[in-house]
Amino acid sequence: MNLEKILAISGKPGLYVLKVQTRTGFVAESLVDGKKITVNLKSNVSLLSEISVYTYEGEKPLKEVIASIATKENNGPAISHKEDNATLAAYFKEILPNYDDERVYASDIKKIINWYNTLQSKGFIEAEAASEEVAETVAVEAEAPAEKPKKAKKVTE
């Protein structure tokens, strides 16, 4: 789940993938229906990789929140973002127990859960889990001391 090219565009529903940058803006493709749109530089656009959620200790990157949802749901779909606010708040409390409920609104929770479900349905969540496992394996192998090559014995006759 590389969120570097995933966009949320103000005034447009759903998520978009950045395709091409142009002189006057860029071209983005909708994750929902696959339609391409042009977006000018004056539009309010947010990269998902730059979004954070307020907690009592500071801010938590959206990528970590989405990873927590994926862990809880075993990379499957989460609850619907159309549930009532109390249900969504209780669910989000399970995901991120220390989120700042005075600064994180029900609309924010709905958006995050909707984004998670969109990314999950398009296969971004499984791809992230697989890439994290590979990264962990590489890190573990890098930490393990390499075996010293064995010296060849001379055979004398």
C-alpha cells in the first residue's frame, strides 16, 4: 500500500491515483470507476501519505492507522462507513485507542474507513502486507551475522 500517489481531492468523492503531471496540474484516475480527470493546481488535493490522525500523544500517520485496520480485519474489509456515529467511534477506538476524540470528528472516521475499504477492494492492502513481510525478512537477514566461509582443506596424498 504505497500511499505516495494516492490522492483525496476536495469536492470529488473517492480516491484517485496520480497518473501524469502536466504544466497546469495533473491527471488522476479514480479508484472507484477508473475514469481519468484533469485537476488544476488550484484544487485542494491531499496525498494520503501526508495525512495524520490526532492522538493524545501527537499525530499518527494515516498509513499506520490503515495498517492497524488491516491487522484487525486480517486484510479484509472493515465495517461500512455508513454505520451510525457511535458504532464508528467504538470501532475506531479499537483501532486507535488513544485518538483525540475532540479533534477527530465522526466525518473523519467515516472518511478513513471509506478510504480503507476502497484501498482494500482494489488490492492495495494485500500488496502492502506482502511488501511489509518482504521488508521484515530482508531486515532480519541483514541483522543475522553471515556465516564465515569455510577454509578448504588441502588434500595430501
